[in-house]
Amino acid sequence: MKQLNIILLILTGLLVFACGSDENPSPKLDAPLALNASNITQNAFTAKWVGVANAKSYQLDVSISNTFASYVDGYQSKSVSDIKAEVDGLDANTEYFYRVRAVNGETISDHSITIKLTTSIPADVPLKEAAQGFFIGNVVQSNRMTGMHKTLLNREFSSITAEYEMKMNIMYPQDGVYDWTRSDAIVDFAVNNGLNLHGHALIWHNSTPDWVENYTGTDAEFEAMVEDYVKTVVTRYKGKVKSWDVVNEAIEDGSGDYRNSVFYQRMGAGYIAKCFKWAREADTDVLLFYNDYNLCDNGNKLTTVLNMTDALLADDVPIDGLGFQMHITYNWPARDKIEAASQKVIDRNLKLHFAELDVRANPNNDLTSLTNARSLELKDKYKEIAEIYTAIPTENKYALTIWGLRDNESWLLNFWGHIDWPLLYDADFNEKDAYYGFLEGLMK
């Protein structure tokens, strides 16, 4: 029995010793979740990440290479006690990458995902000066051409387009009665401020006045009326309006069929060619465009537009270019689709107008305020569009036109019925991340 007690005592001691050896095991550390940078300026940004259990501190790496082949001075495994860090002393308009690891004593976690950002461009470079061989445009309304609207239009833009006041229902509201009040004001503003003026749009099914929709004359009389309208408008602004969207949105989505507008019903598909010819007869120097939406992500529609364009060119109809309405979202359409559609216009030796550009930040209505993450995604898309257009051959460029100045004035708010932030300026006329992304793309 005594021997048994001795053995038990030895075993108990060994067990205590063994348990005591794990009294301070190495802590388990997960890799931190790095977040998009915030407070991005020309020379600094704030790196952020989600804290990790058991972490006592963090190590931050910052580099100009996504492989971290080298490091920004002072930012190789920089020790940080918080879950964010101010990174400064950087160069403007430069792409940076950062990653972070959690630390507890001798234990260090794996790296987080790598976050990419680009520091801002100095704000004293206007958009129009950054553009390389093409106009930077925006839209106007006759009651939005004073104050900060006028200041920004003159400082940042080289071209304007009437948002809706140079369309048929506004300029030709009654049979035989023209109203030039608002269109004249816009034309005069362009001339007096040295701005290019793109006319939008002579023929559009959604801006047809009731008397035209319900025209009681013969088809021949209808055609004569349309010819008179086109020539009257183009002649009035000859030498002042430098380009026109002659026909707008004549092709249906999905099917790619011709839209069954009153013009198509009364004149057939040939109405498009006739309107282009009448516009050229009225002004031999004006540039003439066909304009439509969803041409970068709707194969049937783009095919029909290109086939129509080829037919016009084969018949010596005076068409100078195509307008791609760029009503897009922060994650659609893909870059390669925009580039592929653009190339088809370039291949036909036509000018390409990236018209009506706005980028919905809230297409799924999942945000109640513009988050930093979504703002940076919006910035990336604006940068992408500017890069794509800047890369187009000079002879094929015309203009890149933003469809609105500040978020709270965008047509998208009423059209979709919910809040969004699709433009370059906020409601107080402050430049957003999107502005700087667009500027960065222009300067690539």
C-alpha cells in the first residue's frame, strides 16, 4: 500500500507539472479585416481595419506595389495600437496599397487582404484642362445658369447640353407656333461664356408634343411638318450649336426592334435618314449624332444601331457619330463591354460621344447615406469611364458629358424614386470622391 501511495504521488506530480507547462499558451490570432481607406487627400489617407480578439497591437505595411516589393518610408511593419492609422507624406495622384497583421507578444497573424487606393489630384486642375483633345460637358437648365452653377460650369467644363429645354415639346408646343424663350437663353449663355453647345435632341419619342402625336394631316403633310421643324431649329442656331443629337432612342431595348413612335408610324424607318439629311441641309458644318442608351450591355440593341448606322453610311447619309448614353451604376457594365462597344464605333471611323454620364451609387436602394466604401467604388467607376474615353483615338473623340452637376438635382431621384448620389458634386457643390476619380482618369 505504501508503494502504491508513492506511485500515485509521483503521477500526481507529473500531471501537475504537465498542466503547469500550458499555463500561458500562445494566443490564437486571426488575420485582421482591412477596410477601405478614408480621408483620402493629395498626400495622406486613413488606413482602417476590424479589430482582432487577443491582439495587443498591429503591424501596418504601406507600399506602391501590390506585391510589397518595397515599402513607403516608415511604413514597413509599423506598430499601431489602434484599429486605424494616419498615413502621410505621400505623393498626389499615386496608387498605394496597405495591409495589416495582428500582434500579441511573439505571435503574429497572417496578413489581411490588401487594400488599394489612389491619392487625390490637386483640386486646382479643372476637368476641362485635364481632358486630352475633347470637350468635358455638363447639362444646364435655363434657371440654373447663375451663381455656383455658372461658376462651376465655367471653371470645370468646356461644353454644355440643354437637359430638356431644346426638345420638340418645349420649342414647338403648338402647330405653327415656336417658343424660343428657354432655348435662346441656353444658346446665349453658351455663346457669352465661350462654351461648346451640343444640341439635344431634335427627334425623341418622349418629347413629342400632343399635337404631333395626334396629327390629323396626311402622312405626306406630317413629313413636311417634321422637315420644316428640323430645318427651322437647326437654321436658327446655325454656327452656335456645334452638334446635334438628331434622333434619340429610336431602338427598343431587348428586341432591338425600331421603336413604334409616331415618327416611325407616319414615315417608316426611313424617317431617321431623312432627319439627318434635313439637318445637314440646314447647317453644313454642324456635327450630327444618333444617341441611345444601354448600348454597352445590350447586344441586340447595339447590333441594330450599328446596322442602321452602316446603312446610313452606305447611302451617304450625313452621320458623324454615335452617342452612348452612359446611365450606368458603380458596378455595371463591365469595363471590357464598354471598351468592346466603343471599338465598334471607332472601327467605323465615327466620333463617339460618351453622353449623359451618371453613375448610380445606390441602384438596389440598400443605402440611406453614401458610405465611404460605396463612395470609393463610385470613384473607381468614374475613373474607369474617363480612362476608357481618354484612350480613344483623338479623331474619334468628341465629348464626355456628365448628366447633372450636383446629386440633389439628378433626374435619377425622381425616375427611380429613392435617394442616390450619382454625380461629381454633393448638394453643397463640394467635390466628391467621384470628382477626383474622374479627374484621375482624365490625366492617365
